[in-house]
Amino acid sequence: MSERSAQRPLAQLRSAVSGADSDEALELLLKELDPDPRAGAQQLADRARRLLATRAGERERLARLLALRNELAAAGARGIAGIDEVGVGPLAGPVVAAAVILPENVTLEGLDDSKKVPKARRERLAAEIDAIAVAVGFGEVGPEEIDQRGIYQGALEAMRRAVASVERVVPVDHLLVDARTVPGVDMPQTPIVKGDSKDASIAAASIVAKVRRDAQMTTLGARYPAYGFERHMGYGTPEHLAALERFGPCPIHRRSFAPVEEAWRRSRP
């Protein structure tokens, strides 16, 4: 059999590179591709090398995100929960917080601050986090309570409730919190400025909280179709402000927020 006849068709090799699910598979393909003189084969070899480099970079990035968690675990902490909240800025709907305890070994490709992750990947990551996490807990504060407490205290209360939810499942030894200290909990805490982009546990919490709140706002969009909640998630977009101007506030609007209060006053007879 000639060397050329032993070479696999490029279409088959292209499919193999695209479907390689491990570094080992790519390394084996490179052993096959490197001596192949065909231009298409060399292009595939270059692609395989880029994939290997990308995967190595992602592992290094994730290792940095896990560095503090691993340091705390090495010092004896076992239940290390990342805490984050979403929904502080919107004019409507709840603020939702999540607490996530990740397992010792974590592989979550693309994990990052939920604001930086596209919707489809965010939903995939949320499902993966839910599948592998030691525990996931949520806490919510609705519009009426936000109006009573104020949004800052409401967000902190949502975080406290998320921690309490996780504690009902497993013991918690340490909290990693996005830029805040959670009140009413008796355990060590580490606030991290921009923690959702610096720590894996906080990033995981931001992802699952965002996906949960978006799903709620989509449901509320069907209940109150005039406002388009399923598109803007309650934020003060031009579409949302125009709807407030035309229809006035609905029951899930935060009356203590200035644009809502102004629309409510204008809608009164």
C-alpha cells in the first residue's frame, strides 16, 4: 500500500479534529497530521495546535480563578461558598442571589462573570454547575421588600438567604463574596472586588443567579406583556421607559426607583 493510499481523507481528518474531546486525542492526530504533506493536512495540524494552546490557556485561567478557594481548602476549610447577586439595577422584578460550593476538581470551560458570558453559554454553564456543585442555594427579595429595605439592604438580605439555603444542605466554613460582606452569618468571609471575574465560586454563583432571574423575568413578561420584561429583564431600556410612560407601573415594579415613582405619579388621576 502506498503512503498516499494510507492517508485518511481530509474530510475525515477535519471531522476528527473538530470532535477531539481531549488533549490526548489532539496529540494523536498531530502525530498523524505532521508527516502528511498535503496542504489541507498541515492546515488541520495548525488548527489542532491552536486548540491545544487555547485549552491550555483556559486551564491556566481556571486555575487562577480557583487559587484562593484551593488555598482556603489547603488551610482546612471544606464548605467554601461563592456568593453573588443579580438584579440590583433593574426597575422591576426581584434581586436574586446565589451561593455555590464547587467540588474539589472543577472543569467549567468558559466560566466567567455572567455579564461577560453570552446567553447560550451562560445557560449551558448553569446546567453544568447545577450538575457538579456540592450545593447550590438561592435567596430572593421581591419588589415590595426592596421598596421597604432599599436596594442595597435588599441585595444583602438576598445573599444572606442564599447562604442559609446552602447551609440547609451542607456545612459552610467560608464565604467568598463579590465586593460585600454578608450580614447575619457567623463564619469567615472574604469580600473580593470584581469577584465574579476573579474567583470561580463567585463566577459560578453569578451564572446560576443570572439564569434563574432571567427565567423569572421571562415568565413575568408573559404575565405583563405590555412591558417586554422577557427582552430587557426589567432594566431601564428605552423600550421599558416608554412602556412605563404609556401604561404606568405594574405590580412587579419597584416603586422606590425614581423612573417608576415618576411614572406612578403621572398615572394617578
